[in-house]
Amino acid sequence: MLKKQLRRNSIRRRIRRTIKGTAERPRLSVFRSNKQIYAQLIDDLNGITLAAASSATKEFNEMKVKKSDIAKEIGKAIATKAVQNGISNVIFDRGGYLYHGRVKALAEGAREAGLKF
């Protein structure tokens, strides 16, 4: 377990060296735990979070569907918040996770709702 976390952290550091979010094109950061999935739009230059969505909220917690379907809905929710704030282009940060399963479902949901990356 510890080896897996160390590997993911080294991948995260490698990704963050090249990816920087700005106010015009923020970084869409994904965090995936065993039960929940979280997404944030981050402006790295100013160090602020512009929008966030999480499956830990009450509306998503009550859904009785697969975790990948919830991840897709989280992607749509973060994209809706981004479009309301006038953001259409983002940089996708998979957070060291493989682009597969819930991470991929979140990205597809965000694309369907209007984000470009």
C-alpha cells in the first residue's frame, strides 16, 4: 500500500512540474478515494480554488448507482460551475491516477457539459 502511494506521489510531482493553472485556463484537479471522488478548478498563479464538486455532498451521496456513473455526474457538475464562471478551457490533472475508470468517467462528463481540454 505504501509503495503504491509513493508511486502516485512521484507521478503527481512529475505532472505538476509541467502543469500550471491560470485564471483563464485553470487546472481541473481530480482526487479519488475508495468511496468518493472530488474535482477542483484551481488557479495556481493566485493559489485559489475557483470551483469544486464532490460526491460527498448529499445529492450525490443518495444516488444508488455505480461509482463511475457518479464520477460522470461530478464531471458534469464541475463543468456547469465552470461555464457559469465564464471558464471553457481547462488543463486536466489526473492527480497521478491512471486515466481509466472513474477518472476517465469524470473527464468525459466534463467534456459533455462543455469543458475543453
